[in-house]
Amino acid sequence: MVQELVPHSIDKGEMKMFTVYYLDGKNVLLNQLRKSVPNEGEEVRIKGRKGKVTSVMAVEESKIHVQVELESVNKAKLAAEDDKKKKKKR
């Protein structure tokens, strides 16, 4: 369904633009005005976090919802690194 929306040939110099909403569950992570739509399985990077496109759904002709699964951040490791920075040498 989405493949039909992506222009393969450009007629008269006009390029179709899509509003792409990147979602993690029901949370909107990012919305972009793009010339192309990401494919399922494509690797993406949003706000410094790596993720993978799980599904692409066309809501309207130019409005696309892209479900993304982000890699989880190990907070225990980050907290341990912060403790090292906070120690003061006397």
C-alpha cells in the first residue's frame, strides 16, 4: 500500500512530500516532512537513539505513521559511569 505512494519517476519536476510520524507505541517521537517513506526493517536514528522500523501505515495520502522499536538503554551502566565522574580526589 505504501509502495504505491513513493514516486519512482518524477513528472514535470514535481516531487510528492510526505508527513512521516515516527511512533513508539502511542508516543510520537518525531514528525518529518520527507520526500520518501522509510521501509520496514530499515534502521533509523531518532534523538540519538537507534531503532528499527517495525511497520509503515498510510493514514491519508500524504500522512504516514511509522512504528519504531527503539533499543533499550541500560540505565544501571549509565549510573555507574556517573558515579565515577562524581568522585573527588583529595
